[in-house]
Amino acid sequence: MDQIQEITKMNQADIAAQLTLERQQHADDLDRLSKELATKSIAINEVAAFVSSDSSAATYQSLGQYRTAILKMLHKQKAQQGVKV
């Protein structure tokens, strides 16, 4: 049975309850996605601040050490977000 047929068999109270449930599910999804995006934005900003700091870069003895520090930071952020490293 398709969705239209199901809705036509429902009374007004059931339709209202179904719409309320769907709205709440969408609101929950948006809230979760908003939090996920905020976390990723913080991670990106942290890495960008580190890379843009000349004084931070100057503390490394070689480009390899600097690159390793950046990669460690990125791997840490990935691990915190549950992304397989």
C-alpha cells in the first residue's frame, strides 16, 4: 500500500499525530546534523589557526616535523569524530 492510500484511511487525529512525529524526527535529524557540522567547523578552524601561525611553524626544526604535527592534529580530529584513520 502506498503512502497516499495509508493517509486516506487515517482519521484527522491520526494524521496530525503522524505529522507531529515526522516533524519531531526531522527536528532531531537537523539538531544532530547541526552539532556534527559545528564539531567539524571547530576542527577545521583549529587546524587553520595552527597552519596560519608563523610563530607556531617557526618552532619546528624541519618541514617534516611541521608536516607530522599537522597530520597528527588531523588524525586526532578524525578519531574524535569517529572517522576511520
